[in-house]
Amino acid sequence: MEIREAIVEDTASIVPLVTLIQTSHQKLAPARFRLPSEIELAGWISEEIEAKDTKFYIAVSNNTVIGYLTLKIEEQQENIFLQPRVYAYIDHVCVAETVRKQGICRQLMMTAIEYSKQKGINDIEMTVWTENTAANNAFKELGFKSTVQKLKAQINATP
């Protein structure tokens, strides 16, 4: 198994994994997430691969893409409340269900962490669903900790 940067020619091989993660998001929050078509996903993947401030890593085994991670370099502008800073943000990470619990996610994450270190970036952030306990536990083992909790209330407004 190897971890490498994706190229546009990998797009079709990545679509099933993005579909997998998007399907799980849509099940968790159907009012928020939609299921894009394969054409829409392919367009998004190609754009992400070519984006200047994004690293799109894939895990490949036997010429098959079995995992991916997108890492974005974000720049926070100074304002009256916040200090300026540059940080890395893991936007997506997914491993095929058939090969989970084999260290593939860890290798993808370590690749993102090493890249961030090389760029002089001290902080990596990500968002993980509370219900995704397996992912939360895996990320905690890599040194991630919860820093902010987002709360939501369904208020059922009447028109």
C-alpha cells in the first residue's frame, strides 16, 4: 500500500469513496446534506486535486484507491477578536469499509501531519460527527482533542 498525492486521472477511482462518506453524512443530517451525482463528485474531486492550497492524498493498494484525505491550508485574517494565523484543516478523510482497522487512516493522517510540519504549520483542525465514535477514537489516538462543541436545536418554526 502506498500513500501519494492524487492526480486528476485518479478522479474516477476516488468517486466511490466520496460517495461513501457523503452517504453517511446525508444519513446523519438529511436536511443539511445532499447526495451529488457522480458527475458532480468527479468535478469536485478534480477541482480539489488542482486547488493551490489543498493536498489530496490517496491510499492505493493493488492499483485500487482504498482511502483518501483532503488537507486545506487555511489563513485566518486578524480582526478585533482573532489573531492572524495559518492552520491546516482536514476537510475529508475516508477509508473503504473493507479495509478499515488496518492503519490506513493513520497513514493518511500522518502524511497530512508531516506535510503540515514541513510547511511550519503548528495546528491541524478537523470536524468529526459526535456519533462517529470510531473516527473520534482514532483521531484522539493521533493527538487530536475536542476543543469546541457545536450545539443544535430543532425548533420547528411555523411558516
